[in-house]
Amino acid sequence: MDLVEKIEVLLLPLLEELNLELVDIEYRREPQGWVLRFFLDKEGGITLDDCAMASRQISSLLDVEDIIPTAYNLEVSSPGLERPLKKHADFERFAGHLVKIKTIDPIESEHLGKARKTFTGKLIEVKQDTIQLTLQDRQAAAVDISLSNIDTAHLVPEF
């Protein structure tokens, strides 16, 4: 289990107690040093006060457990308008929304023209192991994408 997975296992009970959803964790070296970044959300959206409260709670727990071997800066924020979709539940929750998907392997089909790895469209259906998009750049064309073939996925803001 890598460090990020250990942090996730440690903090999930705390976040559930605070009624916060863990969207993503990043732990990486940046020009100012190591940064541990949490992206959190909740039903109805997360506020600045929620982030501040979560930051205090997370910081306290990490200080007590002392599982991070280097000095780091802790950041807690919302996932933003381009929220990443990582879990099956994320895809179910955002069905009907515009999404951008990048796949690991190219997908071929007769109505795509050529094999491709990047798709933008409405997330119209979520099955057990696949999602279906109505493509934004093709009239009524739909594509099925295996969840195991998704490299990255995120919401696309609609204004």
C-alpha cells in the first residue's frame, strides 16, 4: 500500500463522520516543497468553512498518526467545476452531465471514423462496468466505454 492509500484509509472514517466526500488526494513535490492536497465535496456543495474545518481535523489526525515522512503543506479544497470522476458512484451521480473522458486504449467504431482516446459528451447511461456517452462532436452518435479503460474523466462546465 503506497502512502496516499494509507492516508486515504486513515482519513475516510473522519471524513464520513464530517459528512464529506473524498474526491481525490494528491501528494507530490512542487517548487515550494511537498504538498498534500485533498479535494472534498458534500451534498449541496462544499463551502470555505467546510474546507477550513476539514483542514484542522485532517491536520490533527495526521500529526497524531505521523505517517508522512517529510515536511509538507496541507491544502484542502473543492474539486472545482471540472470535478474528476473516479468512482462508479461518481459516474452514476453525474449521469446527464457533460463529461470529458480520456481512455487508456483507443476505441474504434464505425460511427467514430477513426480510433480515438478522447471523448466529450453527455453521460447518458452507467452500467455495471461501462458508461455510455452521446458525443458532442457527432450527431446522435453514442459510444460505450469500459470503466477499466478510463484513464481520466471529469465534468465539463456548462454555461
